[in-house]
Amino acid sequence: MRPERKRKQAQEFLEVKQAQLKKIQKETAKQEGNSFVASIKSFFELGEKCLTVEDTIPIEKVYENGICRLTDGYFTKMIAFEDINYQLALEEQRDYIFNQFASFLNSFDNNTRLQLCFTNQLGRLEELADAITIPIKNDGLEEIRSEFRTMLQNQLEKGNNGLRQTKYIVFGVKEDSYRQAKVVLSRLEIDLQSHLKWMGIRSTVLNGFERLIVLHHILNPTEHLSTLPDELENRDCRSIIVPDKIHFQKKYFSMDNVLCQTSHVQILASELSDRFLTELLSLEENMVLSLHIQALDQVDAIKLVKRKFTDVQRMTMEEQKKAYRSGYDLDIIPSDLMTYGTDLKHLLNDLQSRDEKMFLVSFIILNQGLSKAKLDNAVSQLATICSRHNCMQKCLDYQQEQGLISALPLGMNCIKIKR
């Protein structure tokens, strides 16, 4: 009887354990099912999405003095500047302009946003005609003035399709209040205009109304802004500048009857020619080029370069060990490692000895066209120019809305691709 009792007890114990195991498996499966369902819900959860066209534009408030408060807490201002004859300047003048531009960039710290925005706009013939209109003055020089007016009119009629090129600098800081931001931005504005003046560049600070006009021209390339409000302080200005509808797709988006595409330029070259931007802007197409420049903290930049240099040295030692085991000369290492090591030494020397700074740059391009064929042709021409300068133009797949925000002269970069 004792063996049977033991066998019975063992069987009962086994049944209890099996029941416990089934219970645990059932609870585990339930938890896994709940987590799977939760993950599916989170994947398909829409969250807070833009419900109107206005919600695409990240502007909270525009002040009449030109300060714009963005949704991420930054306050920005914008300066329009004119071009200079850099290509026609002598070598000494080029060196002077380049050094002044380097000093201009080094004047920014890591807490300041900087955006260089260049726009090409076609079909603005009426605005160009107004710009070259010379008023009549009864001072005895009307004959000369009339001749000059006729010459300008003839040049306009010869025609570049009413192409209007404008250049802007947008700078911004993050502050707790408008009053604090106003003080900081005023100081930055004076410094910026001083640097531009040293380079021989004339500049103008845009007020709130002028900033809205610039944004309206970009968002509505085929329309003219008819009216502006009397005051900006107590109203949502986005309704003035946005088109009637914006429809975003994978590679394109449309604003009313205009088809658009945003892309980024992947900089592969170690050095860029000073003609790169000139060639891009020489295309007679509707487009916006934006360069977002963010300075790195000097200590962090030096640590980053030292860490990269240590990685290169470690890879060099590993290659030398492989060469030693194979019986090769230790000096025979991949040429890329030697090049990287030399470049990092020069970069570290510039950061430590010459007080230069390291910057992260995002290069965003917004192309616009009345048809898909015209748009694709413009994008193809830009890609050819980029390839010529050892760069790649890549479409921002599924990031067209972020690309639009980054291309606009607002001072906000929503694209994480940096160089």
C-alpha cells in the first residue's frame, strides 16, 4: 500500500504543479496579449495632430517690432540683407570677407539659433516694377531720372521671368518672457548688423508686418497679399499667411494649386566651393534654401573631437596588430585612417589654439512648381549641381511637413539630419 500511496501523492503533486503552471501560462498569455494590444494601440494612436492649416505653422504670436514667438518657446527676429560682388572681388578682398564671415559665425554661442534663408520667387513683376519706380522731383534732374527709369524698365522687360531673390538671417533665443527676449535680441541685432556692415553688406531689420508678407509670398507663390491688419498684438496672424489647404504626402505636398517638395542636402565633401550656393540660386525656379546653423559648446566640441581621435588611434593600433601577425610592415595601414587622423589633428588644433567653433548644419530646400513635371525638373537640376560639388540631395520621405517648417524663415529646425 505504501508504494501506491507514494505514487498517488506524487500524481496529486504533479497535478497541482500542472494546474499552477497552466494558471501561470494563462496569466502570462493574458499579460502578453494586453501588452500586444497596448503596443498596437500606441502604434496607431494619432495623438495630437494638426487639425487646421494654421496649426502647421508653429507661430504663437507676432509683435509689431518684428519679434516672433514660436511654439517651442523661442523668440526670433529677421534681418534682410543685400548681396555683395564676392565673385568679382580681388583675392585680398575675398580673404577679408571670408575672415569677417568666420568672425560673424564665431560670435554665436550654443544658446542662439541661426538660420540663413535664401528665396527665389518668380512672377513678382508688379512688385519689381514698384521697387524700381523713381518718384518725380522738380529739381532740374528729371531728364536724367527719366533716362535711368527707362533703362531699368527695359532691363525688367528683357526678362528673368520676374525672378526676385531675397536673403534673410533669422536668429533666436529661448527666454522665459517677451521682455527678456527683447533685450537679448536687441543686443544680437546690433552685433549682427555690425558684422554685416564690416563685410560691406547693407541690411534691414524686418518688422512684424514685413515678416508676415515674406511668409505669405512663400506659402502663396501665385497670390498677392491684399490687406494687412492694423495691429498684430491681439490676433492670430497665421490666418493671414496660410493657403486655403495643405495636403501632405510621402514625397510631395500641395498648397492650393502649387505642388511642393522638401529635401535636404547631404554634405559629403570635406570642403565646399564658394560657388555652391551661387549655382543653386542661379536656377530660375520658385524655391527656398535654408541653412540652420547651431554652434556646439566649446568644451563639448573638444571632447567630441578627442573621442573621435582616440577611436581612430585604436583602429590604427588594431590594423598594426593585424599587419604584425601577418608579417607585414607596421606602417602599412589604410589610407582613410591616416587621412582621418590628420584631419582630426587639424580640427583639434583649430578648436584649442585658434578659438574656432564647431557647428552643426542642416541644409533644407523647398521646391515649388505648378505641375509635377516642372517640379521634378527643378529638383533634378538641383540634384545635378549638388552632385557636382560632392553632395547629395535627398527627399524628406514622410517628413514633408517638418521640412516645410524648417524651410520657412522662422528659425525652427524640425529635421534631425545634421552635418
